[in-house]
Amino acid sequence: MSKDVETRLGALEARNRRLAWQTRAQFAALAVAVAALVGGFSARTPERLTLSELEIVDAQGVVRVRIGADLPDAVTNGRRIVRGQQAAGVMLYDAAGHERGGYVTMEPSGNILLTLDDRDSAQKALFVAGPDGGAALQVWEGDALAELRADGSGARLSVTAGGRVVQQTPVVRMGAEPCAAYRGALATLSRADVDAACNARFAAEACASCLDE
């Protein structure tokens, strides 16, 4: 082999060694940069997370908590229970996937409410506040209802059975707004129907005082 060829081969080998060293150095630098980047992301707490819905599932994949801006209607035993309004907030479900209550705002009514339901998604307790005042706490079983309410007619505790107030403490005089609504209903409904609707919220004497004016 000529001396010129040996010189050229030696130069190529030296160049290959330099390239190999540079490549290893570049990979090492890249690894350090990636580690620093990942570490920075893991150490940083996100300031904002924007979602339209978030589902939390258990080990069996059943949704147990749903947070959403437009929550779906409840479905129990394959039967859809229509809410009638758009609900936004937090909904809770049991291990069978039955809706058991939630803390939501409703539109278009503007009410905010906390509900507790049984396994058939039937409400058993309700705590609600209106958008412009007034609040009520209700618990019931069957046609037996106990309600603590404060609104334009005053604060009172009412006990209802069979859809009629059977006890109210104190007995309040109906406010002008609901009284006007019940009296207006007499134009299209019978006195008996209006009495029944009124007596579902007010004592019989309060309803009579309004409707007989």
C-alpha cells in the first residue's frame, strides 16, 4: 500500500472518530434538554384547564361524577328522564350508573339547586335558590312533604300531605305577586283547580283570603 493511501485512510479514520464523538455529544445534549423540559412541565401547575365536560369513572368504567356545562338527562332502567331545562354543574352517580343528585344551575329559570335522588332518579331532597331572591329546602317521601321556604310572602315551615298544605308555621299572608297569578288563573281554570294549586304552597286560609278578595 502506498504511503499516500495510508495517509488518506488515517485521515478518514480520524474524521470518523470526530464525527462519532460529536454525535454522542449531541445526543447527550438533546437528552439533557428533553429531561429539563419534561421536568419543567411536571413541576409546573397548569393555570387553566378548559373543558366542556369531565367524567370520573370507577374501576369498572362506570361514570361516578360528571362535571359539565350541558349535563345530559338522567337515564334509569333504560328510561330517559327529561329535565326540561339546561343543567350545568356537578352530577353524581352510584355504582350502577344511576343519577343520585347534583349541584347545578338551571337555564332559562336561573335557579341554582342541590338535589338528592333515590335509585330511580326520583328526587327526595331539594335545596333551591331563585335568581332574584327566595329559597326553599324540601324533603319528601311519597305525597308527604316538609318544606322550609323564604320568599316575598315571608318565611314559613309547611307540611304537605296529598298535595295540600295541612300545617304551616307561621301562616303567612300571600304576597301580591303569587296572589295575582292565582286570581288570574281563575279566567281559565275552575275555582277548585286553582284552590288545589294554591293550597299546595299556602295554607287554606291564605288561599281563601287571596281568592275571595
